[in-house]
Amino acid sequence: MSDITLYELPGCPFCAKVRSKLDELDLEYDVIEVPRSHADRTEVQEVSGQTGVPVITDEANDVEGMAESDDIVAYLEETYA
């Protein structure tokens, strides 16, 4: 199990942006695909307090439920680049 977990919805362009940055930085990460229905996204809501994706957690840096693709990409660049 990796320190970084990405919560995503297949086909989501914002999720793809984050996944691309994770791959570019050659980081290991786990992926949890969330249901299409926001009402069924209980796991990501527990982690982040909201149902939108992408969301990441990074146990190595005590990051829990970071949302917004631009913020996540900036965090990944600052922390791992």
C-alpha cells in the first residue's frame, strides 16, 4: 500500500490531470474509483468532507483529503519534484 491515495472518477479530466502529475513524478499511489453518483461517494466524503474528485491523501506528509486538481498538482510539485 502506498502513502498516496487518489480518489477519482474514470473519465474525469481533473482526475486525469492529477494522475498525469503523479505519473510524471514517478510516484507510487493507490487509486480508489468513486461511484458516479455523488450520493454514493461516502468514502471520499469521510476523507475530505465533500464529494467532488479528485482528492488525495498522503500519509507520509499528514495530508488528509486534499481536493482541487490545481492545489493537488502544486502540492505534488512542491513536495516531490
